[in-house]
Amino acid sequence: MGVNPSSLLSTYVSTIRTKLDYGSFLFGSASFSIWNNINKLQTSCFRTIMDYVRSTPCPAIEVETLCPPNNPKHTQHTQHTQHTQ
């Protein structure tokens, strides 16, 4: 028996994703290709955690894991919008 995927996903979100979100202001100006590589790595992690085949589309993975791709500009805009409302 292996570890429950929800436990692995929770561990990923609490350890890795939070560090990416917290540090995004430091490397928020990174090029699109760097963020694309980070998102590809994240998707690969989710495929491993959830035991998906390689052909599973990224949007389906994002919906199932409830983790959108990393995009610091979107995060900043969302936080700014929430604070101004």
C-alpha cells in the first residue's frame, strides 16, 4: 500500500507551493520561460502524486488538485483587487 494521494498533495502544497507563493515577490520579475519551467515541474509533481498518465491535460490536473499554475503577476493582481474591494 502506498501513501494516500490527498496526503501527498497536502504535503506538496504546505511545503513547496507555499514557499513559491511566499518568495514570488523576489523572483516575480523572472522571464516567462522560467515560470513556464516551474509550472511544468509542478505539473510533473502532480502527475506523480495523483498517478496520472503523461497525456493527462494540464487544465484537468489543475482542477483536480485545486492548484492553478504559478503566476506572480496574477497573484499580485488578485491580492490588490481583494484589498481594494
